[in-house]
Amino acid sequence: MAQYLLSVHAVEGQDNYMSEADMQKAFEQVDAYNTEIIANGTWVFGGGLEPPDIATVVRIVNGEVTTTDGPFAETKEHIGGFWVIDVPDLDAALASAAEASAACMQPVEVRPFQAEPEA
């Protein structure tokens, strides 16, 4: 089994749903998707994120901790939510991502976690 990050992408300042009803439909569909992946044992962790304008970036500069408001990346796109799943291979991750994208009605990026070094 391998773990994959499925991240939901959104565009800052853009209404990501056509209507309030579409947003509620997405919430219901995501709840159903979550129930499915929990039941089939592929769920590791997941959650929605608050908007990037309330993020804080922490850096070490010359040994001192500095914090700045807002996202690290200077971009309009951001991660709105994510799942970590544990599946046999990339094909299974892509199939799960297709279900996730249909559920949340947004693009979903699939990225594998790096393998743990052999002990």
C-alpha cells in the first residue's frame, strides 16, 4: 500500500460554486465520499482548510523565528482541502481522486508521499 495526498484546488476571490445549492450539494457528496473511503479502509486523514488569508508562515532567518501573515506562495490558487489515502498503487489513487473531484466539484491533485527509508 502507498499513501497519496489528494488536494482540492480553489482560486482565491473566485466563486468556486455556481450557487449556494451547488455548494451544499458538494458538501453532501463529499460526506458520502468520506463515508465510502472510511468504510473501504483507504482513509488516513482529511479535512477542509480555512481561507489562505488567515494563514501564517513561519521561517527561521539567521536563527530567529519570523512570522508573516498570509500564504507563502504568491498565487491566486490555493489548497482548499485534502485527503490522505492509503491505496495499492497510482491507478487506485487516480480512481479515488476522480470520485473526490466529482464529489467536491473541483480539481483534485494526486501526489504520492515519499517512501520511507528501509530500516
